[in-house]
Amino acid sequence: MQKSTSLNILFFGSVNCELTQKAIGFLKSQNFEVTEYLTTYEPAANKQSLLTDVVKEWTGEYIVCFKSLFLVPEWLISKASVAAINFHPASVEFPG
């Protein structure tokens, strides 16, 4: 029997965010390989110059930007072979 390979996801999210942790936990429970890049939810913490070498060298199938102010640069988006997804859950009163 051939072992299936898991998909690689680069996940941008917010530190100390319960929804971020639930999203990462769900992806891992589905056997995705998740590389996490978590920052505080403030513009000063979301600079390209702060990216780790692991993130800079990442290659994979998906990039997910969830509740993060980080603007993923084009050179990094192009490393996702399937898709880059950006979403921010919010109430109807405060759409995200």
C-alpha cells in the first residue's frame, strides 16, 4: 500500500486567537502539514522583513491568511501551487 502524501499549507494568523488555533488544529486533524506564521493583530508586527527563513523557503500547495494584517507578497503567493486564500470571519455588522 502506497503512503499518501499530505498537502503543505503556510498559515498566517494572529497570536493568542482562539479561532486561529481552532483553524490550525482542524487543518492538522485533516493531515495537512502546517507551517505557522503568527503575529499580533497590529500593522507594526506584519512587516515582510520579519518573515522567518522557514517562511521564506516554504513551498507547498496552499497559503491561508486568516485574521491577519499581513500582506502576503506576490513572490510568496507564487510559491503556492494551488491557491492562496485570505479570509477574516466577522459578524454581519462588521463584515471582514
